[in-house]
Amino acid sequence: MKVRIEIDENMSEDEIVIRCAQPDERVLKMKRAAESTEGDPEIAFFKDAVQFYPPLDSILFFETGEHNLNAHTSDDVFQVKMKLFELEEILPRKFVRASKSAIVNVKHIYSVERNITSASLISFAGTHKQLYASRSYYKLLKLRLGERRFL
């Protein structure tokens, strides 16, 4: 394996490129290591007049309510003062869109009850909370579930 660093003073952002014939376990480990150096974004969560900063790993899913965006943990619900599409852009890869109104953390999914004609029901480990994944987003969800051990 060759490793090299190229310096380009004109670049505005660092970039890591991995070239390989076939992505094997070793290559995927390098990819995960490179991605993990960035860390999770800091997102403020609100409940009543109190601001919280729970770790993103504790979030099961985000879903839009009537006029707000809610973040669900296994035993609590917080509000997030962002739009769903803005949140989707900054969240790490373990979060994936499940419907027009929801983003789910694939690390917490316990089961997906597949329904060919309508939305599939997602259940989470250690809680009664459930979420529906629409058919149009199911393919990406299934792909991320397959990658789950690498996230």
C-alpha cells in the first residue's frame, strides 16, 4: 500500500481520496477512520425553556411536527430549531432520510416490517417508539442498514 500527502495551498478544504482495486475490510476501516476525525456537529436541543446538548448517538430519529422539528431519544422528545433539510446536510452518515418528514439513526433500528404496498414500520431497540419509512426512501434505508457495521 502506498501512502502520500500532496500539498496544495490553493485548496480551501482538506480532501482524502482512497484509491483501490476493490474495497475490502482494510479499505473500509481507513474510510471510517478518516470520517471519524470530523466529529459530530453540535446541535442545540430544546425542551421548554432549557437548552440541551445530548450526544447524537442517543437520538433515535428526527421528525417534523406541525410547526417544529422533534428529536426523539428512547425516553424523551426535544425540539430542534432547524429545518429537516438543513439537518440532513450536517448529520453523519448513520442518519438517513426515512420519509419526507423523518430522518432515522440506523444504529438504533431493531426491525423493519416491510410492506410492499405502503410504508414500512421501523421499530427501535429498548423503546416503544416506532416510525414509518415511505416506499420512496426504503431503498436508501436498506442500503444504509447493510452498511451499519461500517458506520
